Amino acid sequence: MSDMADLTATELLGLFAAGSASPVDAVQACIRRIGAVDDQLNAVLVLLADDALASARESERRWRDGTARPLEGVPYGLKDIIATAGVPTTGGSALYRANVPDTDAALAARLAEAGGVRLAKLHTFEFASGGADNRTFGPCRNPWDTSRTTGGSSSGSGAAVAAGEVPLAIGTDTGGSIRIPAAYCGITGLKPTFGRVPRHGVMGLSWTLDHAGPMVRSVADAALMLGVIAGRDPRDPTSSARPVPDYVPALAASARGMVLGRPRGWFEDKLQPEVAEAFERSVGELVAGGMTVVDVELPDVELWDVAGWSVMYPEALSLHGGHMHDIESRDAMHAGMLTTAPFVQASDYLLGLRYRRIAQEQLETAMQGVAALVTPAAISVAPPLGAISSTGDSADWLLDATRPSMPFNYTGNPALCLPAGLVDGLPVSVQLVGRPHDESTLFTLGAAYQATTDHHTVRPGLLAGV
């Protein structure tokens, strides 16, 4: 058996069911991996080893008794903007170092109720909007090259899953904060449909753009995890009351003959040349897997991006304006957002909200006759921590990095990030975008891609000899 820390959740559950390994074995393997690599990564802010081992022993009992739940005994980590009762939730900020919630976030409670074993709270950019160089906790480093960023803001979730510290993690995504670190770290990340996963207990950045979702090693794990965390919670009035389907059967459905739409232009204009070549290869792999790719038009997508930022900035100021008195102590990107937000006029914000329905209708029209859209998931490989854009300007980096992702935060459509190979030893990824509440189709497509490629199984060189 390979190191259990490198297995997917689905693989671990198979071993547990067969009695070939135990949840305690899995937790201990993850603890060893954290001890071996996290001093190089800084992905784990709080390690809950004793609690996790106690939960794992309870999971062992349930497997013996035949009462195992969907995630029974699988270790997971939570981005540290997600409330955990009795455990610090800092938001990546010195302001909340002593913050210990009384109640779990809705999705955290659901993971525990499903038998998951909470092992760690994970690094985040400050308040999910600060930069890679976190003033309070330092930078989180990319396991593929520790001189490079993980992207963010779900920095620790991306690094921890890629490095085998946990097989499952939760990230959040307001403009790309699940998909950017998933792309840079070579893992699978899902931004579900807006409202599909309740955000009760999740520190907010922009209440009309915030999403929470899985960051994992395979599409199968994403389907399993979404089925656990999705569904209405009355404490989040934006959460959807739609019934949660069983996503797992979609993994076995055939994708042969399905049509994907490729919107070029905006999504491909700024690609690094090597990333553009890799994207062409991934499109070819989808076609080789029996899918058809056709060009589609999204003529106003650049307006969606502008509108998304026009909404995010004032909503972030509304939620975090209390930090303005101490702005010099905030991380640069968070401070920049708060100081820029007052210059967004109320009329622009309201126009951004009103225009969303037009954007959604344009996307719906473009998707007629196709199962999903296919785009690059990131325009570049992970940049160096010290130079996160060609100009060194973090704001420019952010606008470019979110180019493939922000439009779908704005429309609220689900989007799945899949590893698609390496460029000069660094991961590149492809993004599939679906119709609202049609994550099942994305799982069918993504599972088919991962059945015919092995990109998602490649591990960082950092793990060699660990």
C-alpha cells in the first residue's frame, strides 16, 4: 500500500470498508506528513491531532458496528475563516487571534455529522482578501516550488491537499479563491452554484459573490463532499432550498458525445504561451475522451468582470469597514480593497447588481446546445511569492489571476477546476463551467477526464522520499 497520506478520500473509504486500514491509520499518516513538510509550507495554522485521533477511534467503532457514515474516518481541514466551536478561527488576521467561536459553521457541522475527522485549520489570506504575504502568519508556500505562491485566498487548503496533509479541505471563493489555488497547486476544486452550500459561520467578504466548496484530489471526492455540505440552512437566507441530489452516480455516467463550448477571447487573450499550449493539449484530451468542443460567444464578458468588482468592493467595505481605523496593520491587498471601495459610487454598485440578470441570460444563451463551457482555470503557472505579477503590483496580479474565475462568481454558475498537466514542473489546469444547480454534469465530465488522464495523480517533488 502506498502512503495513506497520498490516497483520496474515496480510496480511504474503500480501505476502511474492506478492513484493510483504519481511520486511526489515516489520521496518523496525515499527522506524520504534516510533521514532515509543513515547516516548509506553513499550510496548517492549528493542528488538532488529539481531537482527530479521538474522532478516528470513534469512526473505527462505527465501521466495526456497521454504522459508518458517508465520510466516516476521513481527515479534513478547514480554511480558517470557517467557524469551529471551541477552536480559534482567526480569518488569517491578528485582529482575531483570540477569536474562539461558540458554534460550528453549518458546513463544518455537516462534515462532522457525516463522520469526517477534523484535523486542521488551514492558512488563508487575511479575511480572504489579503495578499500572499500574510503579516500575522507568514506566507503559505506552494508544494511544487516553495518559492512560489499557492494563490489564494484558500492558500492553506490548496497546499495541504496537494502535499498530502489532508485528503479533503474546504475553501471559499469570491472571485476565484478555490479555483486559483487549486490550479496553482494541481488539485481538484469546485465552486458550487451560488447558494448550494450554506455560508452560515463563514466570515464574509461579499455576500452576493461568496461561495464555499471542496478542494480535493479527485472529482469523485468533490462529488462525495458536496453531497455532505450542500443544502438549505435557515441561518443563511441565500442558501438554496432545492433538494440535494446524490452526486455519486454522475461519476459513472458516460460523457461520450457531450458537447463543450469554448469561449475564447477574454479567457485566453492573456495566457502565458506555455499555458496556452497546455490548454490546447487539455482540449485535445477532452476530445480524445469522446467529447466535442465547439466555439461559443460571450461578447460582454468583460463587463461581467467589471460588474463583479463593482459589487465586491463596496460589499467588502460594508463588512470590513471597522478595520479602516487600523488600515496600516492590515495586509496590503485587503487594505487596498478597503481604501479603494469608497470610490465605487452607489449607482455603480446598484448597476452591478441589476446587470447580473442580463449576464446570466447571456450565459444561458451561449450554453444552449452545450453541456458545459471549457476555459483555462488560470492564465499562468504559480508566480514567485516575491513577484506575483510582471509589474510587481499585487492589484494587477489579482485582476489578471481572477480573469477566468470572477465572471462565474458574478453569474453564480458552478465551476470545476481540474489538473491538466505540468509546465516546467508547475501545475496547469482546465475549468469546466456548468448550468446553475447542475454540478452533476460537471462531475460526469470531470470524472471522464480523470479516467482517461493521470494529471490529478501526480504529486509534488517535495514529497519525494517523505
